Amino acid sequence: MNKILKYIAASVITLSTINCTDNFESLNTDPYGITDESLTQMNNHIGSKFENMFLNVVNATPAWNYQLQQGLNGDVYSGYMTPPTPFAGNVNNMTYSLVNGWNGFIWGDAYNVGTIMPSVKDITDKVAISGDDSGQKFVYLANIIKVTAMHRVSDIFGPIRYSKFNDFATTGTYDSQNIAYNAFFTELGTAITELKAFENDAQFIPFDRTNFNGNIAEWRKFANTLRLRLALRVSKIDPTLAQTQGELSLASDAGFLTADVVVNTGFPHPVATISGSWGDIRMSAEMESILKGYEDDRIEVYFNPAEDPSLNGAYKGIRMGVDITEKSQYGAHSSIGSVVDTESITWMTVAEGHFLQAEAALRNWSGATDVKMHYEAGVAASFDQHGIKGVDTYLADNTKTPNDFVDALNNANDIAYPSEVKLAYDITGSQEAQLEQIITQKWIAMFPDGQEAWSEFRRTGYPRVFPVVINNSAGTIDTDIQIRRINFVDSEKNTNLENVTKAVELLSGPDNGGTRLWWDVAGSNF
């Protein structure tokens, strides 16, 4: 999107106007001024708030909003995609010169009026006013969506405004990531337990934009699978908390996902626009190395053959952080494929649920079953999701490894893939070797959700994401360690500076992209 720079100024104005301390009062208005209504009418008011949440966990429209919320951070830092466009003269997020005007949209889609946090507060207030205990189901469901959205925000910035948001006096206060994660676990646990009584309730049907169609039992499965995701996320920093929460998931009667969580947005997938109409995103070098090395047929769904006639219809990626002077250099490399030819966004897949259970088994958590079985079930679920055949042959292959990457235009960007991770699961391998197999396949299966893939790369170091060639961070981000987070946004610094200053103190280092998050611990995964 060549016109992206014109949105930067607008984004700063919008965020500083809407998401500022001066407007906290409008976000936290006395709920008792709302007219008391019948439950049916109140539900309609609640439904509009769910609409806001469904459309902001991953913002589908306009496409440039998604590009700034996720496309130019998680999607590229995960090793999924690379822009051929030299935004801002190639001094941008991809070369580690973080553009604060872009990154503010990550925060705004969570905190602005009509987005995640204000909408959950409105639902909670309206249910409290109704005096009808059955309305609590809407609070539990809202909290599941809130955790879905806000763990992503926390996994970008670290400390976030969360547990104290609903009280006007404390709404600007940040939680440490430790406190936020514990709140996530509490809210998910309560929702999983309390929603069981509502499994035959139909009142959420009109408001549910997912393929669950208001089925509360499916929402319990999602919440329980999400709890296992977050349990593993903290496995290095707090093994006791991780195992406790993980074993709660494994023992829960809610079960795990049996259907992907797919949100019908009603809008074209933004990546389809960014890639197809604007030509602003292409296949990454890592995706080329791994999918072509494995001869993985998912490549035909994820990407399109390169249009550059010199590449003879091959799938060709771009390494992130290379010297790009104009879009025409790499613009005819592989665009994003039919996986984004949809009006929906996938929040979580059955495949991921199996990979989570595989890792839980690898860690010997009580209730986890066979690691190899879940690894293979995860790969099979991903193949099935995309209509790919031949999974048995794929899983039996014990020779193929990722390819080295060769840049089509500049051999200075060539790089060897630093691992020989294979397809057939090797139960005799070390725990690290087995984890690399699990996470590499989970990374493939989660495409195109780059935000979650980036988090898993930072947590585990897998798969092996190539370092940038050009690092314009002025030394704040180590090229080899790679980017670990995004700076706190300007709108918060301009309007909530006292609390942002305290939030910086909750980090393990300065407010820049080189500082690790709370759960992001260097060293062995075991």
C-alpha cells in the first residue's frame, strides 16, 4: 500500500484524540444512567458490543488498519511474509526502525471507543443493571473474547491496562504481564466452569459471528484450548503456574477444539487486499525454505507461483530486512494464495490444539497423552483444513529438511537454514529436538496468523527465523536475538505518561524492541 504514509498522521491524531486520558470518563460512564429494559431488549444492546469485539480481535476492515495492527509487525516478525515495498525509504519496522505511527493501531484496536476493552465493560455493566443472573453468560463469553484479544496485545507490548480498566479512578493503570496472565487464567477458568450450565442456552445465537453459531459447548472448548496455549506460553518463566493451568485444561470436561474458530467478518480478508490489490506483501524466505524443502503441498494454498517470468512459475520468497529500493525489485515474487480468499478470520485451529497437547505430553504434564499421536494429528488436521492429500506419506518421510535460501536478485542475502529438522516424528530425539519438530509444524499450520507465530518463535526459538540483513535500530535490537516487542505507543505517552512510566519499570529493560517480555526467557526450553 503505497499510500500508507498518509495514514500515519491521521493515526496519530485519531489515537491521541480517542484513546487519551481526557476521554477515560466517556469510556467509564456511570452505567446506572442506562434505562432498565427487558432481558430481550437488553440482549440486543449487548449484541452490538459483541459485534465490536468480533471485528477488532483481528481487524479486517479497512485493510490498511489490519496492515498496521498486525501485517507490519507479527506477520513479518514471525517469518511468514515480507513486504516488497520499501516503506519510508526502507527505514521501517522490517529494518528495525520502529514506526510508532503504525504501531499505535495495535493499541487502538484494543482500547479505543467501540473496540475490545470498552465493549467488555459495557456488557458487564448492562448485565449488572439487568439483575438477571442468566445474563452472566454474556460476561463469560465476552471475557473469552477479551482474553483472546488482550493476550495478543500483551504479547506485543508486555504490561497492559487490564485488571483495573473498568474503574474510572484506575483505568489508566498498567498491569505487569505476570498479573495480566494470571487474570487471563482466572477469567478463562471461570468461563469454562460457569458456562457449563448454559450449554443448552440459545440466547447467544443472534450475536455469534463464529462458526459455533451460539453453541456454548464449543465456546467452552475454545476457552479450554486457549488456556492450554497460555499455559505453555509461561512454561519457561513460571513452570509451576504453567503446569497447574495446563493440567486444568487437560482434566477439564470442556475438552479441546473439534472445529476451527472462524469469525465471519463480512469483509474480504485484509491480506488478500494487501497482497493482491496493493502488492504490499509476499512470501517470506523462511516459508520458501521450509515448505519447498519439505515438498509440502500446503504451499499451493498458502501462496501463488511467482509472476516474474525469470522464475519459471516457482514459489519464491523474500528475506526480511534486505536492501529494497523499489517495489518492482521483488514485487513479482509469490503473493499470498487462496488461504485468504475468504470473508473470515481464523482465531484458532484444531491443528493447534493437537500441537499444544503434544507439547504438554512432551513436558509430562498429567492428563496429556501420546506426544507422537498429537503431533501427527495436528499435521493431519492442518492438511484436512486446507484440503491437502497425502498426509501419511508426508509424516513417514525421515529425510527431507528445510532448504537453504537463495535470493533471486542478490546473493549477499543468501542464508543456510540452520537446522535439519525432519518430518517423521522422532520419539528418541532430545526434548529440544522433539519440541522443534512440534513448533515447526505448528508454525506451518497457524498460517497466516503471524502474531501467534511470532510469540511462539520468541518463546521457543522455533522455527529458525532468519535475522535481518539491515538493522536500523541504532543498537537497541540485537540482530541475532531479533525483535522481542513493540514500544509503548505515542498516544499513551502523550496522555497517560505517569502510568506509562510506571509500566516501563515493569519491563526487564528499556522501552524498545530489544527488551524481552516477562515470559520470554533466553536459554533451553526445558
